[in-house]
Amino acid sequence: MATDWSGRGLTVTLLVFSCVFSGSEAAAVTPEPSGVTRILGWRLERSEKPAGTNKYGDIHVTEGSDIRFRFYGLHLFPNSSALIRFMEVQTSDSEDGINGDIPPSPNRTCPEHTKDIVVKGNMDVHNQNTSGVVCLQIKQLRKSEVEKVFALCVRDPQEEEWYLLDNSDGRLRVREVKKSLMPIWLQVIVVSFLLVLSGMFSGLNLGLMALDPMELRIVQSCGTEKEKKYARKIEPIRRKGNYLLCSLLLGNVLVNTTLTILLDDLTNSGVGAVVASTVGIVIFGEIVPQALCSRHGLAVGANTIMVTKLFMLLTFPLSWPISKLLDCILGQEIGTVYNREKLVGMLKVTEPYNDLVKEELNMIQGALELRTKTVEDVMTPIGNCFMIHSDTVLDFNTMSEIMESGYTRIPVYEDERSNIVDVLFVKDLAFVDPDDCTTLKTITKFYNHPVHFVFHDTKLDSMLEEFKKGKSHLAIVQKVNNEGEGDPFYEVLGLVTLEDVIEEIIKSEILDESDLYTDNRTRKKVAPNKNKRDFSAFKNENESNVKISPQLLLAAHRFLATEVSLFSPSQISDKVLLRILRHHEVIQEIKFNDSDKRSLNHYVYQRGKPVDYFVLILQGRVEVEAGNENMKFETGPFSFYGVMALSAPTLAAAHRPRHLSFKRFSLFSRVPEFRSPSHLSGLNRTASLSGADRTESLSVSGSNSQLNNSFTSQQYTPDFYVRALSDLQLVKITRTQYQNGLMASRLDSTPQSPESGHNTVCLDQTTPPANANATTITYLDSTATENGPDETTLLLLNEQNSPHTANHHSQLEHNI
């Protein structure tokens, strides 16, 4: 911007007259030739950039500007501008680095001229050639230079020398351009942003601090969805009232101060900055935001919560100590609080005016009475609880019983019902296959849900708080029983669930589609549910009622094959023995009845009663009574009995009676171990038989028929008792099943001749596979009819001839 310079006119005028007067005196002393050009003084005429005169009388201009100076003298002509040059005197890196008089150069001469100031054009002469205007171009200073001082040099036309105009009057200071803090466009954006922040802090100071902490909690419970969402965001920081207040105030002061500084730099006027900042802060930083936040403080505070947290973090070093000091002096902000009595009184007073119905008042009353009741008042007695023993096998029947019960959390006990050791969640059974016969203990130990015990005098409000922690929604109620002479012990009284506590709060029963009783204490049954599901549709009809784990089945298989000689691989192959154990009638169980311990159902063997089966105890304990002396002792798993019921007598001794007693031979002792190499072969080798093989099969079948006839006439009669003492799981193999296993093993181990293989190929070529299989099955059926094999033998042989079944059992054996 171009400005006409007229400041300090009196000083410049005096300077010019003093120069003229000095020149007149010099002329009087030293006469000069007429017509000689002489420059006596100068002043600043006009500048496009800031320029002026300091307190020492030096003219200061801005770098990179074009400046017009008016020179005074005698006999000035347009070409007199050639008599003007400048010399660099001193350089400073600060504006205050050069002050006062500058030492003149020797002899007042100008040895060198600077190129930073260039005289442009001719002199514009006025006033009878006594003054003229010259345009000077000031170049940019170097980066490290803040101010540079130049001296005016004038050329003497007669002596052809350059001399300084004066020691103090001919000084020109070139200063660096005053740079703004940032570009103007950026300053405008920052100022606008600061006005927004100022308004936000001012509005939040009114909006957030006006929200009572209790009011925020009420909004969270009974407001609209948006209000609940906003209140959940604001309530955590609103609880820190003094810290929030200090942060908002410090942020507001910081923003307003920064805004004033930027406006001062932008306007280059202190008064203008004060006026602009005052108007902007009052209108956009106080009135508008406070009017808005007084009505919508909840929404504004929730949407600006991140900015508030950011400023709380930034002002933490100063605002947090101040807030703690305020907390200590003023105490923590609590808000409006109603105790139990005030709440009941308020409900009674406002009953004619509120819209609460009787049920709602009952719920409120139940909630207020929660602290006066204990868990013993709402628990389910231990005798009415649905519980499962830890050794229970998770077969189809057990899982169906669990599903039909309708409970999601089931206590698991050991030995007796009062000894609760685990809790089963129904969702834990999602990956359990009933066919795996996994024990319940395996599942509960894997998930290891904590068992929560509480005392019978625990208040319901405390119990609700424990449930709210998420550890468990089911608790075992117990008390210390110190009655009697013995030591005190914990007595389990019953169960309490989260549902029981909630029902006590609402003073009503909660029923779902799986509940059997409306109230566990009164045991009042619900109406029959027509939609009750029957899970028996998923059960396999041929599936055994007794399930054991694959590990126990493998252990039984290996024990029989290695410890009982009749089941050694030389007698029965491993695959046939495994199929026998998989038969649905082989694995059996006996349920022990405590009320009738001498029941006939508890006896596995009875003295004098003929039997035709062998027994291996898998789980449980039995009592054996044997000999004339009736000796008794107990045995456990993997004890076996009735080996003589399966062993075949020789043909010569078949008609000779044989009586065995306990003293001569121990029937329940382990038989001598007999091990021989296993003769295992593919089960599909007997798919078709040649003539020679058929003859051999007939001879084998005939011998077995003779053995069967001899076994029928010679039955085994035990001379001992075997009685169950607990629930039993046992392997029961009859003589017929054993003989069928022997026949299947012999047929499987019979080698095939080349002729039989050739006949098989020919049969396959001339007859379709279906007919070939039919022929084989028909032949086996006739052989079985003639020689005595029953349905079990045919089942094993058909299973052996079926590739699908063989592959299926191979996969099962691999899994085991």
C-alpha cells in the first residue's frame, strides 16, 4: 500500500535549513564556482511498504520496496541522480542491534558502493533547481540479516571523489519485512475454528454442569433410546464434576487468549484486535452456544464427548490438581438422592397424580424390600432339585432326560446329593455325541465352571450383586450345622438362581415353556404342555441301552484278548471279539437298589442255578460268596466269572459227569494266560467258497454242531454267589455268542485255494454280483440250518461280506 510520508515534518525542515545555512556559511568562507551541483540534504517522500524515522533521526525502510526520496541542494539537474550512491555501514541480526551514531569512515570518503540500493531513473527537479525526487529500489536482505544500515554518498563534481553526506543525517536503515504468524487464509480458518471451540466450551460449561449426576442415571433408565445413549456417554465424565469444570474453563480461556493474539497479528492493531475478539466471543462464543446448550445440552455434550476428553487430557497437569483441591475443600458432588423412606413417601404422596397401577407399585415395593429377605426364603430345597451324578454316561437316554428337564444349569454331585462338586451348562453338550458315551465328569472337568456357595442368611440384594458380576447365575445355599456332639460341618440346603431373585423383586412367578412347577416351594404343577417334545424319535432302535466309552470298550477288548485264554487271538480274532463286544445285548448294567439290597436282580450268579454265560465286571463292585465255608470277599472292575460256562469239554469226556468245587478249582480266579500270534486276515475272504472250502466249512460246522449238542446236555452250574454292591456295568457273553464267534474266526482264518479263487472269478464273470452274494448267503443259510449256527453267526458273516460295514467298523476301530 502506498502512503505519503509527512511525519516528523518539523525535524526534516530544520534539517534542511541547517544544511542550507551550513552551506551558506561554507560558501561565504569558501567561494564556489557558480553552476556547481551540490546536494545538501534529503527526506522520505513516499513508500509502498512500512517506512519511517526512528528516535535517532534515521530513516528506516522495508526490504524489497521502491521508495521515493526528495533531495535538497543547489543547482540540481535531472542528471544529478548520478551523483547519489550508498555505502553499507553495518549489519545486524536483530532490529535493536544498531542504535545511535555510527563511526564515520576515515576522511569521510566512500571507498565502496553497495548494490543493495539502486538509483532508478533521473531526478525530478522542482523549486528553481533546489530540490528533486529520486526513486530508490531496496533489494531483499539475506536470510540471516534482520537490519542493515547504509550511508548516503555524494560525488564532488570537481574532485571526482565520493564523500559521505553527513555522519548522522545520511543514514538509511533497511529492515526485514515483518512476517505474519501464518498466511492470512490460514489465520481466518484458525480464528473461525477458535470461535467454534470457544462457543463449545462455553456451551458445555452450561450444558454439562447443569446436568445432575442423578438426573443422568435417571435418563439412562427411563429416557428414550437416544437419551440413554447420550447419558451413557456423558455420565462417566460428569461424575468427575470438578475435573470437568476446570478442564472446560481452562480450555475456554486458552482459546479466547489465542484468538485475541491471532486477531492482533491479523489486524496489526491492538485496539482492533480487542474490539474484534470481544464482539466475536460475546456473540459466537457465549450468547449463541449457551442459548443452544441450555435446551440441547445432552445431545451436544454426547456428540462432543471426544473433544471434551481430549482437552481433559491436555489440561490434566493443571486441571486435575485443582479439581482434587476442590474435592477436598468442597467435597464430592453427589446430587439429589432419595433414600428408601423418601422413595416410599414420594410414591404415596404422588399416588393420586401418577399413572402407576397396582402391579407396578408391587414391583417397586418388592425391590425396596429386597434387603429384608434372605436366600433361604426363595431357594429351592435340595430334595426338589434336578441333579446328575458325576459318573453318569452321557448317552441318548441321559441327554434326553436333561433336555426334557428344561434346566440350563444342572448341579453335579458325587456319592451323595449334598456333595455338589460341579455345575453342568446345557450348552456344554453342544459338541457331545451320545454315541461316544462320554462320562459327565469328563465334560465338567473340561469346562470347569465354578461352583458358587452362599450362606443361608445372605440378603437378596447381596445375592443379586453377586449374580450381576457374571460369575454364575446359580448358587448353592449352605449353612454351618453345629448341632449334635460332632464337629460343625457345611450342610447344603438348596439352590437359588437369578430367576428366584427376580421373581421376588416383581412379586410374581416367571414361567417359560420348560417349567414343570409354577413355584418350586409350593410344588404346584403347571398346566400340561401340549407342545412337549419327544426325543425318542432320534433314538436308534438297534442301539444298546447301556453305553460305555470307547476307551472302556478298548480296555475290555484288550483284557479279554490277553488275560482270558478263551478269547485269545488263537481262539477268536480281534475283529470278531470287537464285534461281539459291540453287540447290543453284550454290554449290560444292573441298577443297585439301596432299599432292597438282597433283591434277586442284584445276583449275577447264584449257587446251584445252571448258567451258560461269562461275565466281566467293567464298573462297580460285587460280593463273592463261595465254598462250603461261605467265604465272602469283594472285587471290583475287570474281575471275570463263568469261564467254564464257555469252555468246551472233550468228546471223550462229554458223557462223563464232572463236578467242580471251590476247593478243586477257583471259578472266579484268573485263567492261565495264553498268548499266541494273532491270525488276522481280511473279513471279506469268505465272500465266496469253492467246493473244497465248502467241504471244510461243513466239517467245521459239523464239529461245532456236535459241541453245541454236548453243551446242551452238559450245563455249567456255579457253586458260588456273585452279588452287586453298587451299580454295575458288565460284559455278558453267552455260550451261543461265543460259539458263533469261534465259527466266524475259523471261517475268517480258512485259507483259499487257487481253484476257489478261479471259481470265484468265473462266478463273477458269469453271474452278476448280486446273484453271487445271494448264492453265498443261501449256501451259508443252508449250512447254518443243517449244522446249528443261529442269527448272530449270520449277522457276523453278513457284516464280514459287506464292504460298507467292514469299512464302517474299520473306521470305528481306528477311532478307538
